[in-house]
Amino acid sequence: MSQLKPHVYFNSSMDSADDWRDALATEFKEFKFSVGDDVEDPDSVDVAIVWTLPEMGFEQFTNLRAILSLGAGVNQLDPKRLPANVPLARLVDATLTRMMVDYAKTAVYRYHRKFHLFERRSRQSSWIYIPPTLTDTTSVGILGLGELGAEIALALRLEGFEVLGWSRTPKALDGIETFTGRDGLQTMVGRSDIVINILPLTEETRNIFSRDLFQYFRECAYFINMGRGMHVVEADLLEAIEAGRVEAATLDVSTVEPLPDDHPFWNHPDILITPHVAGTSIPMTAVPCIAENIRRALAGARLSQQVDRERGY
């Protein structure tokens, strides 16, 4: 257990401060843990662990050494309100990765085995037999081959699916055909029965799923969004479903969260909404990663999973 005595500021509307305080106690014998707007001695705060920015921002933390995201992404943090000289890191731990893989497999199998159709027909008392097929008859295209995307791709390949992958820069994964560039993206989605998005959100990837890309989808393909809501032009997705270019979609994220009550995605027969649950961090399993970055921050070392502010991930 470390003898460091860090002052940690915590802010999240989704995570339990008490659970994270207890988890950090397994890593640090002594530490100060502050939550909320009224922080005693803000100049002494070393590290901020956050899901979203506190309303007052970070200006009062004049000696802040690191900002640690509680998510695998950092797009929920307004970059304009982040101090430019303070390093920022994502959280990627084994439990979160496992959850993301499980979500992807669940969503893929739901379409591969036609459960989305059986569910709808069961509400209609309609018994229509659809013969099952083997996984190698279904191709899955994955946008984003970073740590999470690569794990999802390899897991689906082990299940027997034909897996294709696209990334901004060339990647090599055993048994997976990979693509890059605009032409490669169009080719990949055109060969995919199911398309999964796990891209980080950058200015280059914002609105990447628009009419311009949907037109290259294989007819009646399925779409699973595990990235960010702002990757998708929502009106264009609805248009693609209406035109039959996309048969159905599973969306774990949306442009506005929670999804507004009057949003057309609700009650759409071909859209399944999940409330941003594809992956989450469990304090006791994620705390070693967080603690390691606290130690790095106090030592002035580069953070693990440190974000390149220019790239956005």
C-alpha cells in the first residue's frame, strides 16, 4: 500500500463516491477525498477523478496534476473547460473491456439469431419459423480497432464470425481483414451484415454515420452504436431504416442523453435503445489503473492511457 498522501477530487452523477473512496483506501494508506462544490483547501488537490466536469470547473485547483476519466472515452468532458497544461487520461480496465465485449456479442447474436424478429412476432402471437444459421455465414464490420475495438473483433472472430475492421491508421489483427481510408470504409460496410461502431469521437469521426456512408451499407444490414451519439446523424439513420438500407439498429448512445421523451427513436419498431450501459467501471477492479495514474501524476510521469489532445483520444 502506497505511503503517498494524495488529495483526490471526485465528481460523477453515475458513480458512487463512497464506493470509489473505499476502493482508493485499498491502494493508499492515507489520502484526502473531496466531493462536491465546497472543497477544503482546493490548492492542495492533486488529481481529479471525474465522469463529467463539475459545474465550477477546475479553476480553483491551481496545482492539479492530472484529470482521470471514469470512462473509456473523454468526449463527455468539454475540452474548452479543461486546463491545457494538465494531462488527461482515459480509463481502460479489464472489467470494462469484458463488459464491452459481452455487449457487442449480445447485440450481434440478437441479430444473427433473429431474436429481434422473434420478439416482435411473439407480441403478435405469430409463429413463423426462421432456420438458424452458423456464425460463419454472418460478417461483422467494426469501426475502431483500438484496445476495445480490437478485443471485440478478436472475440467475435473466436465465435466464428467473419470479422472485418476499419481504423484511421493501418492495423493488423490475426484472422481479421482490415481497412483504412474512405474507400476502405465504404468497402468494409458494403461487405458487412452487421456494423459496429466503437470509434472515439473526434472532429474527423463526428457525423461519420450519415447519408453519405449509409448509402454504402449492404442492404438490410444491422447497425450497433457503442461509440458516441454524435457519430450518427440521427435523421439520416431514420431515413436509412425507412429505405431498408439499415434493417435495425441497437443504440447504446445518443446525441442527447438521457434520450428525450419525445425522440423518434423511442418506440421505433426497428430500434433498440440501451441507456449507455455497454461498459462501466467497477471501482474495486478499476482502482489499480486509477491508483497507478495517481502515482504517475505525483511523480511527474506520463499517464497510462494519456489522451493526445490534438487527436482527442
